[in-house]
Amino acid sequence: MDLLKERIMKDGTALSDTVLKVDEFLNHQIDPELMVEIGKEFKRRFSNKKIDKILTLESSGIAPSVMAGLEFGVPVVFARKRKSLTLDDGLLTADVYSYTKQETNNIAVAEKFITPGDNILIIDDFLANGEAANALIHIVKKAQANVSGIGIVIEKSFQKGGRELRDNGYHVESLARIESLSEGSIKFLDEVTN
Ligand code: G4P
Ligand code: NA
Ligand code: NA
């Protein structure tokens, strides 16, 4: 998605070899017009899929997900990050390991919002090692629902998440794929199909 790549080049910063800062339009300040275009692009890329609902993770997954939900005409559910590990009643839960923080967090969705047979499009802002995506997949499976696809705004292709998810048969669409962040310079993966 050229508009997104141009915006990453303009406003993104390679903070290190592995971390891209995009606080100007996605992770802190949000550009609504760019989010609208992101929603439309997800609709185009998953137009042949049956999608009943979108599932994301708070907080940065919500903005692109809501715009995609508008395009598909479906509700958007966000998994909540939990402090308390007790009182699991009526909740679908999963663990997310953070490599950066080296800690495991629990996320949860109320059972009533994902029902058996639902076709779910998972959306998130970043795909790195795939921990968040795998936790969302786990929740969908616990609900006996189906993963129709995984939509990512920015994939860091040098980390293992994208490859593993595709190897496992998931339809992953990333609107921008970053090949490298070395030496402060942002390089995109050359793609024929994206
Ligand atoms: P890791 O796989 O690279 O170790 O990342 P980790 O799971 O620790 O992710 C921690 C948070 O950082 C996640 O957001 C994730 O989406 C985000 N993230 C991962 N790589 C990058 C990156 O290169 N740049 C930016 N800006 N974010 C990245 P979160 O904690 O769930 O926060 P939020 O959704 O509330 O923003
Ligand atoms: Na984030
Ligand atoms: Na995120």
C-alpha cells in the first residue's frame, strides 16, 4: 500500500535495528484519513472471504480495525489486556509473551462476542514475532469460530511471525512489509503481489 509506505518513510523512525516508531499516525497520534484508506485496503484484500466479525487487541489495533469494520459492515471486538488472572467466567483468554518486555500478559474476550461458526478477520497494527496474532487465533479457536484471515498494518518481515503464520496456512495480508531497519534506514520488502 503505497500511501502507507510513503507515510512510514515520511514520519516513521527506525529507533533501532528492530523497532519502528510510528507515533505520528498510528501508535499515539492517529491519522483518521489514513485509517479510512487502510480500512478500504483490508476490504480489497479480503474481498473474497466470508467475514462476520473483526477481532483485534487494544489499543493500537482498534483504529485500523474500526475502519475495516465500517467497510465490511461488521462489528469489531477488541481483546482486553488483563491485570487480574482470576474470575475467568464467561471469558475466552490467552497468553501473549512480549519479547521486548520479557513478560507474559493475559488477554480476554467475553464469550458472548465470538460464537461458534463465526468467521473472524484478525487485525493488528504490528506483526513481529506473532505472539499477539497467535493469542488472538487461540481465542477464536476456543470459541469454535474460524479465522478467515489476518490483516496487519505493518509487518516486520525480518521477525518470524509472518513466515510462521503463512507456513501454518493462514491468509496473512500486510499493508507494509519491512525488510530491514538497520542503520536507521527503513527498507521495504520488494513485492510483486502486495
Ligand atoms: P516483540 O514481539 O517485538 O517483542 O513485541 P512485543 O510482543 O513485546 O510487542 C509489544 C508492543 O509493541 C505491542 O504493542 C506490539 O504491537 C508493538 N510492537 C512490536 N514491534 C513494534 C515496532 O517495531 N514498532 C512499534 N511502534 N510497535 C511495535 P502493545 O504493547 O500491544 O501496545 P498498543 O497496542 O497498546 O500500542
Ligand atoms: Na503498539
Ligand atoms: Na499492537
